[in-house]
Amino acid sequence: MGEDDEPAETAARLAEAALCFPDVVGLSAGAFGTISTPARGGFVHGVAVRSGAVEVGLVVRFGRPIPGVVTEVRDGLGPLSGGRAVHVFVEDVVAGLGGDAPSGG
């Protein structure tokens, strides 16, 4: 898993991992859809793999301080990024999901 990985493979791996964090409700491509990576059959929305960095757009659950969620996700995704810097953006916060709502989907 290095920088030589196909961007679409890296994006898919990061998207799947990001959805496993308990405070992440979903991924977002951003207001203009720029946080996405071309892949066979379409795009991986919510993860943009660039040459030296990766951008991840999140929709998070209301409750925890956002900086803590961002740090947790960035640190967790770092080893999967192929040596690229990981930049995490919170695109939306969702309230009222309750404690039993599934995360990551």
C-alpha cells in the first residue's frame, strides 16, 4: 500500500475505513462534488486522492467536539493513505439520530 496504488483503490479503502468510525454517519463529496476520485463505473464520493494528499469529506454525528472526531479519523486513516497527508473536512453534522442509529452508512 504505497503511493503507487491506483487512486481508486486507495479511495475505496479509505472510504470503507472512514465509515467504520462511530461518529461518522457518511461521506460527502462537498458542495461542488470536488471531494471524489474517479473509479471504474463512476466515482468514490467523499474521498479525493491527490498526488501528495488525500481529502476526506465527512458527515458526522452531533455530540462530540468536531476537532476530536477529525483527529481520530485523520490518525486512523493515515496508515491507509499510501504515504499521503490526510486532510479531513466536516461537511455536515447530523443531530437526532439517537444512540441506536447505525453509523457509517
